[in-house]
Amino acid sequence: MTTAIVTGAARGIGAATAKRLAADGHPVAVIDLDEAAASLTAEEIVAHGGRATAIAADVADADSVRAAVDRVAAELGPPGILVNNAGVLRDNLLFKMSETDWDTVMNVHLRGAFLMTRAAQAHMVSASWGRIVNLSSTSALGNRGQANYAAAKAGIQGFTKTLAVELGRYGITANAIAPGFIQTDMTKATAERLGVSFEALVDAQVSQIPVSRAGVPDDIAAAVSYFCRKEAGFVSGQVLYVAGGPKS
């Protein structure tokens, strides 16, 4: 099985995705800025019979990314799967948003996806096979207090579609997943920003979700697993909204 890289894999959606890909048989590089937390995810994978290594890297730093991908290739084998999941929130209304808030979100989400993909695609082109999955969000459709995050997640969708056009001839697919409301540490931070309890936020969100429940990280990991399969080779350039109901 081909080696997978998952960024932002210390917790939440990233950790669930790393564990799912390992369960599918892939060696997994668990990449995160928090090396200690990444190590816990990798150790759990190994404890369940998988292969994994934890690597501390800043996806917004070109040298850090190059070193991380080189290490993955040396320790686990050339990467054939890349899941760009790393992300941060710096929510605020536009008139309160600082340049640093804007730049931090753009750097992690967009620059990070660019740098990681540029580094990993070289191995995929050599192998004439690859799977790239980028994490967008329903916030790409617009969300109050998230001008930076919404713009970054919309940009991820355009980036994905362009990758599909450029890399398809090399047997590489590129797709994006746009999660809806998922119960994670990040959405807990949103509740804190809004000044409400997490339980109240969950209840409010669920009331608007057709399937009448909040999403969990494993819901997203399952979608990633599909896009990474050999059988998904004719699916590329798509944005899949995993939100418990229709989005457009």
C-alpha cells in the first residue's frame, strides 16, 4: 500500500483520517506543528498494527515542508496520498480583523496546501499515481466572522480543481471535502468566540441539519478513504460537502 501523509493530524479530523488510512493498510505520516500530540496519534496507529511516524512540521514554511516530505519518503516510502488538513481559526468581524489574523489563516490553509502538494506531487508523478485530498469547509459559502477562513476554504476549492487539471495526466486525482458542523476542538473554540456553551452551539447547529445530528471526525475520514482508493481514479476535481444535508 502507498504511503499517506496527513497534515494537522494530531487531533480531530486529521487524527481520525490518519487512523482510517492506516486501517485501510497505508503507512501514515502524522504531520503536525504539535509533535507530542502527533506522536500520540502515531502510537495509537502502531498499537493497532499499523505503520506510522510522527513528524513536527510547519506547513507554511517551505524548508520545514521539504524536510518533512523527504523524511517521509526515507522512513515510510514515497508518498502517494496527501491529505491537506492543517488549519487554524482567527475568527473576527471584518472591521476587527487584523492583518495578522488574515495572514495566519491564509498561510496555514493556502500556502500550506500549496507547499505540501508541491513537495509531494513530485513523488506521485514519478510513480504515475497519486491521491490528493484537500479539506475545505461549508464556510467557503460564506460565514459571519470568518472572512479569512471562508476565503481560504474557497481558495482551496479552486486550488483543488486546478490540481485535477494539471496532474490528471500523471494518474493523480485531486478532490476536496467540505465538512459541515463537526464536533472538534476547533468548533469548541467557535463556541467560546460566540460566548455560548458548546452544548448550546451543537443544539443550534443540529436543529438546522437534515439528518438531525452533528458530524464527527470519522464522517470526514470515511470520505477521505473513498477518494484515496484505486477505484476512485475517475473522480477528480470534485468538492464533496459532508454536512448532513445538501449544500451548494
